[in-house]
Amino acid sequence: MDRQMLCKAVVVSLLLLFAAIPAIAKSPITEDEKAEMVEAARQAFMEMVTLWRDEKYAQLYEYGTLRSQQRLSREDFEKRMRKAKKRLECCWATVQDVQGTYKSDSEVYFKAKMGYRPPDVVNPHKKANDQVSDEAGFEHETFYLVFQDSRWRVNLYRILEKSGE
């Protein structure tokens, strides 16, 4: 009887130990690691903004969250973006005051001041000069990026919404 109780105690102890290993093995993320993560997400965000501004919607689609890509085809996204009521402004007015906030290992929020123009106003970026249109309007926006499938991504419906679609 004592031997049987001892075996049960050893088995229970081992089970508890194995259950605790993942919690022990994962050390908390440091502030430097958080900053590196936010910077990597910021670089991806800026690439998305550049593609959006340059109206390269097929390439921008690749930065969409997997869920938004499942619900929205590339062709439909491109078509809707081309018909949208707002475009991103050129040059220094495209995006300003970008601030990233770490939420988790796979989630970062960005607040930014975005410059928009109506679609009928020519994009000065395409004319090889650095003038911002007189129609520029600025809005403070928040974008939620998630790390999925080895890439930082944004909900494509958020881009459509901000484009006035």
C-alpha cells in the first residue's frame, strides 16, 4: 500500500512538473524586445502606407490579414480601392506622427496623422515634384497590425474604410 501511494505521488508530481515547464521556459519579453517588435511592425506599416499612396493595391493586398484575404478577393479589393473617395496625399503629407504601441508578441497598434486627398486631384507623387495638393486633409487614425504567417498584416477592410469605400 505504501509503495502504491508513493508511485501515485511520483506520477502526480511529474505531471505537475511537466505542466509547469512551458510557463517556466517562456521568460517575459524585455522592453528592448518589445521595442524591436514595434520597430519591425513600423517598417511594415510604412511599406503598407507607401503601397497605398502609390496605388499599388495588388501588392498592398499581400499585407492583408488572412481573414480579410479570405473574405475579399484581390480583384475586388483593387476595384474598390480604385473607386474609393479618398487617396493618400504625397510626400511629407502622407503620414506623420507615427506612434506604435506594443500589445502582445503578435499585435501592435499604430496611431498616425494621415494626409488624404480626393481621387480627382492628381497625385503630385506621380508628377515627380514634391508639392502637396491644396485639397489635402488630415485625419488621426489608428491601425491594428497582427503578425501572421511570417509577416505584419492589417485588416484590408480598415484600409477600404479609411479610403472612403
